Amino acid sequence: MKLKIIACKVFWRELSLISANSPHYCDITYLQQGLHTKPERLRQAILAEIDAVESGYDVHTSYPNNVHLGSDSASFDAILLLYALCSGSIEGLRAQNHSIVVPRAHDCISLLLGSKERYNDYFFKYKGTFWNSVGWSECGFLPDESYVERNYTRFAEKHGIEIANKLSVADESWKGNYSRLTFIQWDEIDCAQSLESCRKCAAFNGWDFDLIRGDSSFMRRFINGDWDEDDFLTVPPGNTIIQSYDERIVESISIRESCAK
């Protein structure tokens, strides 16, 4: 198959590993992790990429056999979105000429652990877990000592020392919701530097640290086209993604039906 993959940048190491060994043609576009802070902004960014791919002239895409088929044809066998529900960010996404395939998962941790069941088991056992991985530490957010120092300097330069002190306290208040930093390690990927950074981050914040083995099987099945209905949703052309509010997490309905709701 010829697959177009639109993915969060935090997966770049894992996805590079798997796509290099996939039997399929995989053309990948990464979007920055920071878009997650505003779900509507992430939704619009993904939608813009889908529309650009379907135009036949997306500057990020190398079309199979260098053929640009135009907006009335499918250039790929499917568009894969390496995103979970992500606070509803993938709701409303659709394509006119391609099927879209998405994982059935609430967030990306399930994809790194190998299943949403494994994530749920850990989530209910250890409340207050701040998750991390090699991709998250490189492309995402790590609340370590340097992060605190950068924020304080930024506040001080903009507002002065007195207000900076107050803003820093407020900026750190969310950490009280966490008591543990858990790092997901795939055996196939060298993550020594990121692992050490996360150990130091946990110590700095007074959190417990846990190292857990990841599992590439979920993501491998996704990239290799093994799309069973329990773990993946296939959205036909002209349909859109909505949240199902049950164990399926997401489902597909026609765009006309979604507009009527």
C-alpha cells in the first residue's frame, strides 16, 4: 500500500524505526507537539494537512511515483493519523477522496505502551503520573530545573522581579497534581540521554521515578495495515470522526449526518 501519515512530532523516533521496516510506502508529515495545548488549533492544523494532501500539490508530501493526481482522485491508499483522541482534537476531521485511519485511544501513551488496556491498568494503579518518552523529552515539555529558570527569566524581563516571583509560584502550582514521572522506553531505541534527563526532572520536582518498557506492536500494526476494528477506526471518504463516549472512543459518521446534529 501507499500510505500518507500525519503524526505528532513526539513519535518521530518510533515512527522512523517502524516505517523503515514497513512493507508499505510511507510518506510522513510531522506536526509540532505544542499544537496540543489548544485542541481546536491542532484540529485545524491536521485538517489543513489533509486538504493539502488531497490537493495533489502538498509541499510536504512526496507523492507515489511522483504522480500528482489532483483533488478529485486518491493519491494514497489511506491517510493515517498518528494521533489519539487528544482532548477531542481529531473530532470533525475528514477527507473527501481518501479513507482515514486513526487509533482508538484517548492519548498517545496507549500507542507507546502497546495497548489502551495496559495504559488504563497503569493509570488506575498510579494516579498523578507525568508521562514521558524519548520523543516527549526532545519535542515536548519537560518541567525540569532549566524550564523553571527560563520561565522565571522571561517573567522578570517582562514584568520585573516582584511580579516574576508571584508568576513563578502560580506557574508551578499544577505540579501538585503529580507524584510520579514514568518514562516509557522502547528496547529498539537508544534513549539514554532522555532517560537521564527525566530522572533528574523527577528528583527536582520531588516525584517518584518509574521506568516502564514500551511495546511497539500497536504502532507496528497501525503502520503495517493490520487495522482490526477493536483498535483502529477506518473512516470512509466523505465521513467524519466523532467521539463515541464508550469503549470504542471514536466512530465515523457521514458529513451530512454530522451537520444535522
